[in-house]
Amino acid sequence: MIYSNWLSKNPGSKFAVVDTMVITCLGALLGYWFSPDTPFFATQGITWLIIGPLLSGLRYGFAYALSSVLMIVGLLLFTRFHQLPWSNGSLQTMVLALLVIAFVTGEFNHYWRRKLKKLEASVRYLDKRLIQAGNTSNILEQSHQRLEQLVASQSSLRDCILAMREQIGSTESDNDHLSKLGPVILRFLSDHADIQEASLYAIDSDNCLNPKAICSLGNPVSLDVTNPLVTEAIASRKTVTIKKRIINEQGYCGSTLLAIPLVDVFGNLWAIINVNKIPFRSYTPENIKMIAVLASYIGDELGQKMLSNFPETEDQNLRRFLVEVQRCIQNKADKELPSAIISIEFRDQSNFDSLKTLLLENKRSLDLSWEGLNQRQNKVLFLLLPITSSGTVKAYKSRCKYLLKKQFSISNFRTAGIYFHHHNLQAMDKASNVVFGMTTQIKFDNPQQLKLLSSPALFKNSI
């Protein structure tokens, strides 16, 4: 191991010359030490003077091996010139053997040095390609994360809303709802929106912000009630991020990156979430938009649990349906999220149950349905499709038509007595107008249902 490391060193010109001389002289001294009478071993079968050319040739190449041989020849000539007894024997054979050793070791050294240079060039090339591959991989990873956020679209948002409702609905709470639901809300936003540090603050009965955090995610940070982002979020009832305009007008925003108000469909503000830490890759308009949508639905869930004067009706499905219509209109106005309402009239009542089951099995989990009677006494099934574009409505109708033909051998809706109508909710719509439009087609057996539709309190915040 020691000799392999010594032989593998790259020579420096000055050091190589000195090293060659030292090795050659060392061979001669060793010969004198072993045999003072014949230090060149000229009378023996092998001479140990080969150590100098051998090691120099292996380590530095032919030129240095030849230099070592010439030094030995110089020593031999010196002894011959002074007629010393050391020069006895066949010196020509020894010199020839040393020259052969110099040639062989020199060629061996040059061969492996050429091979090592090729390997080093290959390694440098591979290192360069590896660095390029690593950089490309990092770029692709970042771009894929970006694409995932862009393509995560409405289906993943629907899944997030469903998961949020399931988590909040399964959490038992007493009169102090926020203390029980707050940790659930923060953990949910951490899992689905990549929020790392945040605190939740309640709004008291006087509509003032309580600076004491109900719960925190990560390290709790004291809240300044005069923080520009927080005051802007309370005033606008919308999620607010750091903006140059706010900083210029109102000053430093502290460590706050996001101020998220939890507002229900009736405009009631229940709490503020102050976000202090979020990864840079998640601080994008798409992710912030998703956070705002989730916050609006969280506000609705809090409103149902905390609002004591929530409109009551015997038909709870109708109440839920109307609230969701209002929420979808607000989402369209504030966040450009499309939604649609489909009315399906059954003029043939004989197959109503089977056809209704078929249509409801085909709806998605976030879609809501409500059943009523129109003025012709025909049953009408209303479907609200939140976060749904016109193309998705067409795809829903196509699936229903395919299943209708597959299970009942009916080629079209008219043959089955089914009539589809749909309305894409617009930002300029008013929930009251949309719902009153339904009353022209629906007969209400319970006057309280119509009273609920006419309640101005339900639509006091209509867009």
C-alpha cells in the first residue's frame, strides 16, 4: 500500500530529478553495504543497482529511468578510470540490463498515465453531466410543483372542501366552538395549504379583534391589532397578502404574511388567522386563492355552529341548498370560481324513483340536490354543482345519457320524460333572483319554505 501510493504521485520536475538521484545513490550505497568488495554486483547474477532505474521508471517515466542508468554508468566509468577493484566483472551486460529495465518501466509508466488521463477526462465529463443532471432535476422538481399547483384545479379543491367539512363536522364542540375547532382548522390549513406558522384570533361580540390567540400552529406570535394586513382583512372581509400599496399607505406589516378572515355566507366575521410562516414556493396567487376559498367554506361551517339566529325551516335540505347557492355566487364574484345549477323535470312519474337514483348516483360528493314540485305538479330535481364549469355540466349530462341508455335502453332524455335546464352562476347574479326564479317552477306545500326564500336576512349580502 505504501509503495502503490508512492508510485502514484504525479512528479514535479525538480523533485523528480532529486528523487531519481537519491534513489540511484541509495542503490549504490546499499550495494556497498551488502558487499563492500563488489558493490556493483558485477560478478553475481543480478545487481541491486536496478532499484534506481526500476523505481524511477515506474514512478516518473523513461526519461528519469534513463537518467538513473546514466548516473550508474558514470559511477562505473569513475571506478574504471581510477582502477578501483569494484569495476571487475562484465559491466556491459549489467548496463544493457539496466537499459532494458529503463525502457520497460518507462513504457509501463507512460501507458498507465495515458490511461489515467483518459479516465480522469471521463470522470470530469461525468461530473459535469452529473451536476447538469442535478440542476435539471431541481428545475424540473420546482416546475412540477408549480404545474401541480396550476393543475391541482377544481377537483383537488373540491376534495379539500370535503375533507374540511368532514374534520370540522366530526369534532365535538361545546359553547366555546373556536377553542375546539381552532386547532382542527389550523392543522387542516397546514396539511392542504402548506402553512407552517399561524395563529387564530377570535372576533368578540362587539366586532373587535381579541389580540389573544385562541390557538397557534408553530411558534405563537403576539398580534398587533393595528397591523395593516389585519385591519385590511377585517375591513374588506377578504384574504390579504403583502402588497406595496398597503405598506406605502399604512406602514410596516411585521412578520405577518397572510391575514385570513373566516367569514360566513351571511357576512359574519368569526375569526382572523394570522400567518407568519409559509414556504416561498407556496406563496403564490394560486395557493392563496385556494386558501381564500377554503377560508370561506370554513366560515360557513363556523356560522352553522355559532349563529344562533340562523334561518330555520322544516326542510333542512332546502336551507342548505340556498346557503350553498349564495356561497357559489360569492365565490364567482370574489374568486372567479364557476358554478352551475341544473333543474331536471320528470314529466313521466312512473320511473321517477329509478331515474332519480340513477342521476343522484352520478353526481359528485360536493354536489347538492333538492327535490320539489313545479306548477304542473311535476317533480323537479335541482342539482347545485359548485366549482363546475360549463364543460363539466355537459360531461355530466353525457354520463347521465350514457347510463340511461345502458340501464334502461333509452336513447334520449325526452323519451324518458326528463328535461334538463341549467344556469351558470354569474358574478352579477343575486341569490334572491336566482332562487325566486325557481319559485316560478316549484310549488311549495309548506308556506314556511316560501317565507324562507323571501327572507331578506338570508340575502342581505347578495352580490
